[in-house]
Amino acid sequence: MTEVIRCRWAQGDALMTAYHDAEWGVPVYDSRLLWEMLMLEGFQAGLSWSIILKRRGGFHTAFAQWDPVNVAAFGPSDIARLMNDPGIIRARAKIEATIGNARAYLAFADRGEDFGAWAWDLAGGTPVIGDGTTVPTKTTTSEAMSKALKARGFKFVGPVIVYAWMQAVGMVNDHSIDCFRRDLVSAPT
């Protein structure tokens, strides 16, 4: 039996392994899902991704199945509810940023723009293939995208968070050179 080789960070934790094998690095073009993943990356700031994965279902429920219209309408009572919800990360600044980010996301549609197309255009239009041996924490592209997101009213979108998001949604393929997923997520569909 041949051993499956994965990125080192995905080994030893069943939830991280499943996420790595099914989602991480797969190009996402759906605007709403891109927004959801950006929000989760913001909640992850200062924490491990495994914590976010363990609470992903709680986030889904707490944030109205990640419906930006509903989240944008959240008010003080919703913030209080979220601050008492043990199923999510209870950080007021991140909760308030997510509500504001829902409004910023909806502003794209109000201007006749597609968030996903805009983000992919800033990322260069096609996935960037990393060298498979080094993984930066940020790049000039993530710095530019962070700046552009902030200019559009987004918060918790610094260049490190944005780069992690770009990796998660396949704008960048940073699977290690020997990882079985590297070529699979790079293959044209």
C-alpha cells in the first residue's frame, strides 16, 4: 500500500486532513462562498485553523447560514447573542467586522459588480502555483488586495489574513511539492 503524502500542516488531525484533502487550495469562484471563507479567515486571526474548523457549523448557524443580506441586518441584539454563543469565536471586534463586511460585500452588487470576479481579477485571474517548498505569509498581491478590500470598507483583512484566504480558495496553490493534492488542484477543470 502506498503512503499518501500531504502537506505537513494537514497531518495528525482528522479534521485538518479532511479539509486539506477536499477543500484547501481548490479554486472557488462563487462570490458568496468567497465572502464566507474570508470571514472565517478573519475569525482565525491569532488562532489555529483547526479551532475554526471545529466551530464551522456553529459559525454557519450563528451567522444565518452566511447569508450576507441577513448578516448585514444584524444589530445590537444580534451582537449580544453572538457574544454569548459558545459555538463561535466570541470576539466583539471580529463579530462587528463580519457584520460590516456583509454590508461591504452587498455594496458590490449595489454597484453592479461581482465580488468574486473582482477578487480573482486582483489575484491575477488564474491560480498562482507556489514553488512547493516555501510558503510566504503574505505577498505583494495579498498586500494590494488587502488595501483594496479596506478601501471598500472591509475589516480584518490584513495582508496575512488575505494570503491565507487566497490559499484556502485556490487563488494560490501552496501545496507542498510532494503533496498528492498539488497537481490535482492545479489541473484544469
